[in-house]
Amino acid sequence: MDTEREKQSRKNQFDKLFALVPEKDRNIVSKLIFKLFPQVEGIYQNHTVREETNEWFNKKRICSEKRFGNYFYLMLAEGEISQSEMNLISQASADQNELSKILRKLLKDGRLRRCLQRLPEFLDSIPGENVENTVLSIFNISDKISRKRGGDFDFGVEWDIYRFAYHMLKKIPSENRYVALENILKESKSVDSPIHLISIGEDEHKKGKGEDLLSIEELQKIIPIALTKIKLYAEKRKLDSSPGFAYILYRWKRWGDEKEVKSYINELFKSPQGIATFIKGFISERSESSRNKHWVSYKDMKDFIDLDILKTKINQIESKEKQLLSAEDQEYINSYLYRVDKAIEGNDSIFD
């Protein structure tokens, strides 16, 4: 909330600007500014005006913070999505093939993440009957989006996908929502995105926030279907390449039989490639200034394996087998070995 001193300071600044306008035009210019920018008018009427909803944005008003720059840029910044491109997505939402084509192009251009970040602004432009198509199209391509984060305040592409899917599905009447989500879960080419959506929904329901997508009965009904999908992906070894590998293992263990999870992991450990796959699932990128490029979440690994046993398995890999691995996979294994002895001793600190 602005203090009286801050409000007066702003008013003084605008007074100086209005004073630059010829006196005969000053009244009409101030009225025009007040009309264009309700925030300025609020300063002179001694109350704070903010855009509490997307009303200004939806009406393409210059007073919207999200729209302001569009009126002054002669060209889009690199990686940005134009208004016309976002409109095309809304228009294509009825046709899954056409929408998927647009999304693939944005992925190729490296702009799909930015598209995901902007999509919540266009919720109202996507008809309710196109929600299922749109969410499924996003889920189908979601595994191909880079999981690299842009900094400490980047909550990850998983959160962007969840936020969009959640608000889209809220457009569907509650009595029809379960059927739509079940269809999306069954048809999605990704296992990661729908599992995140359902599991976060389960967690939020337990917190009792009152903004649930599904009732507790519906959650209890859909979780076994989600579990079946996880096990099917594990059986076909499609789970190996899922970007949400560790997260899905955790949900599998929580929702299902821990013995099945251990059996899957033991199968992975039969080959150097499988070991690298497992380790990769528990690795996060670190800043370039760090001594080691990757941070291994040993603490999370301990929920599934004995760190010392995995270390022994790695040391038993013959040199010629290691050389058959990609340079990236070798790096994952080396990252695991880098601090595993300290982790075994109970020091899980991420700092070198």
C-alpha cells in the first residue's frame, strides 16, 4: 500500500509534467491522461487504482502493465510471443492437429516456454468446449520443453504447465471436469504433466484451500488410473526418459506398491545406461560458477536406494562399458561419485 508521502511525491512529479503543457491545452491533456491511465487519476483523487483482474489487458488498454510496452516497441524482443500468435493459438484450440502444429513451431523456435507463461492471460479467449483439446495438446508436447531454469525465481516449466492446465480445467463445470481430466490422462503422450496435475491437486485438497479441481471421491477414482499409466510407462521403458522421472517414482511409491518401484529400479541397475538414467532423474543444473556443474539430490535418492550399493555398482562397471555411454551420461555418473561419500556419511549439503 502506498504511503501518503509516496502519493504526494507522485502527484508532484505529474504536476511538473503537466506544467510543461501550454496552459490553454493543460485541462484537456490532463483529462486525456486520466482517461488513458486510471492509476494517474487515482493519485489526484487520493485513492490507489490497480488492475485487480485482466480487464484492462483484455481490452488492450495502454494502462495495463502487460500491454504498455506493446505500444512503444517497434519489434518484439527475442523469444517473445506476439499478440497475433497468441490469437492464432486461441483460434486453433478447436483443432488439435492445427494447435499441435503451432506448438511444434514454437518449440523449434525456442519460444514455447514463453508461450506457456503467457497463455493464462488468454484463458477467456479459449471456449470452454476447447479446453480438453488445448490441455491435451500442451501435455503431448510438454516432455520436449527444456527443464532448465532461468534463475532462483523461476519455478520451472512444470509449474507453468500446471498453472495453465488448472485454470483451463476450472472453465469446465465441476460436474463435467472429472471426465475431461480422465480423458486427458489416458490420451496424453506425457506421463509427467498429468501426474503433476493430479498429485498437486491431491496435495492442495489435503490443505483444504477450497479451490479443488476434483472432489475427494473423484481423486480416489482417478489416482488408480494414473498409477496404471505410470506402471505401463515403466514396463515399456518410456518412463526412463520422462523429465519428471524422480517425481513420478515418488508418486508411484506413494500411490502403489513400493516393491514394484524397487523392481523397476533394480532392472535399471542391470546396465550402465540404466544407472545413468536413474542418476539423471535426481540431478539439477547448477550455476556456471559452481565447481561441479550438477547438483545430485542424494537425500531424495535415499528414499529409493542405498547410496553405497549404487556406488559399488558404478565402480564395478568396466572401462569399456563406460566408454559406450554418451559424454553426458558419463558426466551424470561422475557427478554422483563427486560427493557421494559425504552423502553416505549424512552430509547432504549442496555446497562444495
